Amino acid sequence: MDALRTRFITRARTEIAALREAHRQHDEPAMRKIAHSLAGNAGLFGWPDLSARARELEDALVQPASQDEVESRLEAVMAEMPR
């Protein structure tokens, strides 16, 4: 399981970078897809706070949310990134 968690952390870092790039390009469909994937995988591999923050970001992107709210939730996802 440790090897899988290590792979998850590497993949999560890549997804966070892709999430930032999608945000920079105002690509909300890509952001939703990445947030959804991150939410599911983070929960599966033992990162419940990251999972919850990613789910909140996904929800903000599905519902009409202000740009400030989306950015706040994106920052919350990044703050939970495993080190």
C-alpha cells in the first residue's frame, strides 16, 4: 500500500499543477474533471482533507460560484497537498 500511496502523491502533484494551469486558462471543464479525480483518489489513499477540499472545488465549479469562491477553494486544495 505504501508504494501506491507514493504513486498517488506523485500523481496528485501532477494533477495540482494541471489544475493550476486549467485555472490560468479559465478551463472550468478541465478543472472539474481534475477536481473530481483528485477527490476520489485522495479519499481512497488516505487523504480525507484533500478529498473534501477537491470535492468542494468541484461543487463550486458545478454550481454558479463567484470567481473569488473558486479561487479560495482552489487555494484550499493546494494547501492540503501531501508533502
